[in-house]
Amino acid sequence: MAETTKDKVRSFIIENFLFGDTSYDLAENASLIENDIIDSTAVLELVAFIEDSFDITMSDSDIVPANLDSVARISAFIGSRTGTVAA
């Protein structure tokens, strides 16, 4: 089974921001900002990951919590830009 966009995003967040702590229950709709998982530096890393992994160019207007504040929102944003439905 192919890895979904959500799987890739979740793996990246766990690996880079939770330091590989797979025991952390990262709910799909949990706010990454409110739960102190990402800060402004992490947002830049997340943008670089999205651009590199999904061949998307993000403008400043794309870099907002509405697009980047949860696994579900990130996946939906990527899907809207790549024409794929977030699974």
C-alpha cells in the first residue's frame, strides 16, 4: 500500500519536531502550534519539506495556520495544490 500524504506529513513531524517519539499521540486535527509542536523556525522546515516532497512552491500567503496547523490541514493544502485527495 502506498504511503499517503498524511502518512508522509505525520512521519516528517514525528521525526523532526517530536524527535522520533512515536508514542506521542499526534491527532490528525491537533493544533501543531497550540500544542507547542512547531514554532516559527519549524514552520520554515515544514515549508521546505512540503516544497521538496510534493513539488509545490508556497507563497507567503500560503504560509498561514489555516494551511499548516495540523496534519489534516497540511494534507488538505497539499492535496489542493497537487490535485490529489488527502487519504
